[in-house]
Amino acid sequence: MSKKKKSGLISTNATVADNKRARFDYALEEKFEAGIALAGTEVKSLRHGQAHIKEAYVGPKDGEIWLWNANIPEYSQASQHLQHDPKRARKLLLHKREVDKLLGAVSREGYAIVPVRLYFNARGMAKLEIALAKGKKQYDKRETEKKRDWDKQKGRILRDKG
């Protein structure tokens, strides 16, 4: 899915980390693109494709939106005093109306904010795709799994017949 250059660095419009579990556990409704306040060594780690957002979560703190528990490993070629904490909280950069909409949905309507994808946009900026989501019940998850299996079977049948 991601495009890599010969040097091993991730180019623009490339996905660094994807949270597939979020699509299974939540019904994603509205998506937002958020910038992330990062340190220099964090950006370099991301350029090497090193990040995990599977266990990460997004939430409010002091009227702002923050990303917690996202793991961006230390950059191995940086000196020790320049290193960052791999699991530090990172501020998400959104417009005020987007922040208000997210905070209102979380507090009043029982929504959750879920990190979906970490990527570099066309300008080379690190972005996080977040979504307003409602948790799925167990029977919804089984229904999703059945639909996915049927789509796979249908694809096999069409491929073999056609």
C-alpha cells in the first residue's frame, strides 16, 4: 500500500501506520484530517515507516484534542540527548470548529474519537486521520465478518468463472 523510495524512506501520500482494528470495532462515521505536533526525531522515524497506532486513542485535554499511546520508536541515528519519548502524548492540530464538533459529539452523543491512519500528505506533512465512531456490538462485528467473507468468496467465483 505504501510507496517506498530506493533509500527506504517513505514518500509523500504514503501510509505509515494503519489501524485496521478500528474499522472492525467501530462504525466510523465522519473523518477528519489532523496535523500532529512532532519533534524532529519523530518525523525521521515516521519517514522510515516506524509507527504503531493500533493501541492509540484520541481524547480531550484542556479543550484540545490529544493523541495518547501512539508508539513512534526512537530514531537510531540521533544522539541520546535529542531522542524523544516513544509513547508521549502528542497534540493534534485542528481548526477550532472541528475541535468543538468533536468535543460536543464525545460529551453529548456517546461517540469516540478513533485514530484510523497515519500518513504523509502531498506536501510531505505528517497527518493523522481520525474519525468520529460509535462502538459496534458483538452481533455487528459478526455481520461485518460474514460480509467480508462473502465478498472474498464472490471475488474468487468471479475470478474462476471469468
